[in-house]
Amino acid sequence: MNCFYFMNTAEVQIPETDEVFADLLNEQFGDNGLIGSVVKGTIIKINPDFVTVDVGLKSEGRIPVREFGQNPELKVGDTVEVYVDRYEDREGNIVLSREKARREEVWQDLEKAMNANERINGVIFGRVKGGFTVDLNGAIAFLPGSQIDIRPIRDITPLMGISQPFQILKMDKVRGNIVVSRRVVLEETRAESRAELIDAIKEGSVLDGVVKNITDYGAFIDLGGVDGLLHVTDISWKRINHPAEVLSVGQTVKVQVIKFNEDNQRISLGMKQLESDPWQNVEERFKVGDVYKGKVTNITDYGAFVELEDGIEGLVHVSEMSWTRKNVHPGKIVSTSQEVEVKVLEVDPEKRRISLGIKQCMPNPWAAYVEEHPVGSVIEGKIKNITEFGLFVGLSDEIDGMIHLSDISWDKSGEEAVKDYVKGQDIQAKIIDVDVEKERISLGIKQLSENTLATALDGIKKGDVVKATVVSTEDKGVNVEVNGVAAMIKKADLSKEKANQNPDNFKEGDVLEAKVTSVDKKNNKLGLSVKALEIEEEKKALEEYSNTSTGSTLGDALGEALKKNA
């Protein structure tokens, strides 16, 4: 009879497989929690490919010889540190690693360095996305591109393959990530150097620096932890329009400290101060009146700068560029880089100024024309322009003369006479005055004929009393005629009494007695005044009264005087 026994599975707990396996391993090898740790072991056997190491467990481990490096000096009995990877491989041996042990050792050293904020040496050996790889004595770290230097670097080739200090920023052992910075090291070193440099900086000191940045007004120079400004005017003795013409970012330069403000630590630098001043004894090299050749370096609205030698420039004012081309931009006469011949007009070493002239190196057409056409010569020309003050007449291709309104006609006003002429008209005129220095030639048309009105004024002199016939009136006075010569008696000169100065009190044909106050035969002008005559008559009456012994009153004397003159 077969008997069957049934077990209640709810009352029996079957251990899990992993736990059972772990217990068996502990029982077999005596696990003391060594997996994943670094332990010391003894070499018990060496063959060409493997080194057998006893770490005190129930089984030995084999480590490939290559993990001990090239040509390792190993012998039986040596103690080495190894990493316990796992307890059993396919052959039942414990799995050990010398390479992982060395890596663990490096990680421990790196963690100590990071916690102590210490720098560690490494070698940049590769480029990856976003940065570079660094070998830290066996551990591979990531160097972000932003952490390689204080300022951007175009070419890092000189930094690769050499041992240099780094600062550990972050470590993650689980993921095997290490982030380092070279920039932090440089900034700390820079701060230390900056303090030492500032203490040592003095005006006049000569330093080496690197061009950090370039602007329109100058360049900022890195002196090794502190920046100084090199103004564009202190770069060179010669004219520089922009610092980029002679400097570039990253360029090493030698500079002199011109000024140092200890309060705000601002440093002004100069390069030209390291060279000899070309303006020394400049008056001995460039004498007034001498002619030199130079190159046009800059053109402005008021003239052009000409370089006579390195660092020495002179200004040719627009007025000294041409004898005849006036009111034109200097750029229409000369061009940049053009070689020109100039004459030294003035040298001022203190103000570092040299005045030059271009036209002085050419014949003066004004002097040549006057030599051929002296004052009194009659010329022919074409009216080039008509303005409010006269006519401009072309005398040659380069020279113009001017006929003032007052020199157009003897018997017409200038405003009326100028209406008889048009632009482009050929006319004759007489040269009446020449000023070569001011480049002026005065002409006259009326001087070609006799002044008929001058004869009418021959018998008239200042102080005479004349009879003037009223021709017309206007707000400012009365127009009269004396011996055919037109004149005006101004409103204020019509009477001594203000009430009698109204021009409306007079009409055409009235005859007035007036005193001649001025005679201008050249321009046929006559100055008249009724007021002056009245004052003179009153003065005479007073004199007669003072000389009489009668009992007449002053009013009587004046009345008698007026009757006599009536």
C-alpha cells in the first residue's frame, strides 16, 4: 500500500536562489565584503601572460602581465595592491585587477585634492565635443572649452601634450566623470601676480604685455594680471588712424608706464615713449622757406596733412593749396598717399606744428598777370558772375577780376547800372587796383569815360551854401539836384527843429538853401544839410548881438539877422 505525504507549502519558506548562492560563496571563500575594494596580495607565480596573486582568500587570482605596465620588474613574493572584481571566473578563480586598483588609488588621490582645493597636474591629449580630454595620472577628465583660459584661444596646440596644473571642479565616481579647469588656476595665479605687479608698478617702468582688446581710441594691454590703456596717440610718433593698423589681439608688445593712478589703479601706457622724439631739433632739419617732398597722410575740411619723415607731419591749409582754386574741398586738389612738393612756411616746435604750402612751389599767376597788365591797363573779359555787390570778370583761365557796383557808371546808381549787363557778356574794363597778396584785381567800367559830373562839382566846396531844387520826397529824406548833381538831404538834416523835419512839408520844385557838408568828386556825391545852415546862422546872430551896445534883446537880434538873410 503506497502512502503519500502532503506538505503544506504555505508553512514552508524556500530561500531565494541568490541568497543561497551568496551563503554558499561565503561558506566557500570566506567573504569579508572585499568585492569592489583594493586589497594587498602576494605574487606566488609568474608566467609570460599572467601573474598569480594570493589575497588571503580560498582561491588565488590571475592578473594579465600587461596590467603591470611595460617591462615590469616583478618577482615571486612581491606585495602588490589589487582590485577584487568578483570571486569566480569560468575556471573557478577569483578575478583580480591591477589596473582597476591603480585607478582606485588615483581616484582617492583626486578626491583628496578636490576636498583640499589643491591643484593637480594633467596632460591635455584629445579634443571632444564641447571641450578636451585630460589625463590625470591615469584618470580621464573633461576640460570644458570655457575653462581652458581666461581669454579665448584660437589655437590650443601649444597647450597639448604638456604637464600643467588643473583645478578639479566636480567628481562623480559612480559615473566615472571628472571635470577640471585650467582657467581657475590661471585666475588665481593672475590675482597673485596682479598684487605683486601693482606693488612694483611705477611711472616710467618698462613692461612686457599682450594686446587684449582693440578699440577705436586705443588698445588694452594685459600686463600679467592687470590691464593698462595704450591710447592711439601714444602708439607711434607717426599718424595712426586706428590702432589695428599696427596692433593685433594676442601680440606681445613692450610698453612704458606713462601714468599710474593708485586710487583707481588705472594705468596709462605708451609705446612711442620708448623711441626717440622726432620733434627734437625739428627746426634745424626743416627750415622756413625750404622745399621738401612729402606724402599726403590725411585730408580734412580745412586742409591736408603731409608726412615729411616718420613721426613728422605738417599741415597744408586749404588757403595754401592753390593760387586760384578757392572754396573747394582739399580732396579735390590732393589725394591720400599722393607725393607732393611743399614749402615750409612756419615751424613751432613747442606746439609740434609745421605749416606748409603747396601753391608756394608754383608760379603765382596773380603776380605774372599784373606784370603783364599793370594798373591803368584796359582789358577785355567775359562776365562770369553777377552778385549783389558787383560783376566778376574772367581775365584768364585762373584769374577773375571784380567790378564793384560803384565803378560801373558815373551817372547811374550801381543797382540801376548793373541791370544793363548779363552773365556771359563780353566787356571792356580798366584795371584800377591790384593786391597780389590778397589775390584781388579791381576793375572799373566808368573809368573808361570822362566823369562829366565831376566838372559840375568843381565850383563847389565843403562849407558853401548852395540852392537845391526838390526833385522828390521819401520817408528818409528829400531828393534834390544841385548843378545837375543828384543829392539827398536826410530827414534829420531838413531842419534844426524836429517839427519841421517831415519830408511831406516839401514838394517838387521847391528851392532850399543848404550847407555843403561833403564833396566826393570820385563818386559824384554831395552832402547837404539845411540844419547845419540854420545852426550857423544862429551862431552868427549871437555873435552880432554880443558885439552890439544897443538895448536890443536876443530875440530882436535873431529877428534882424533872419530878415537880412531872407
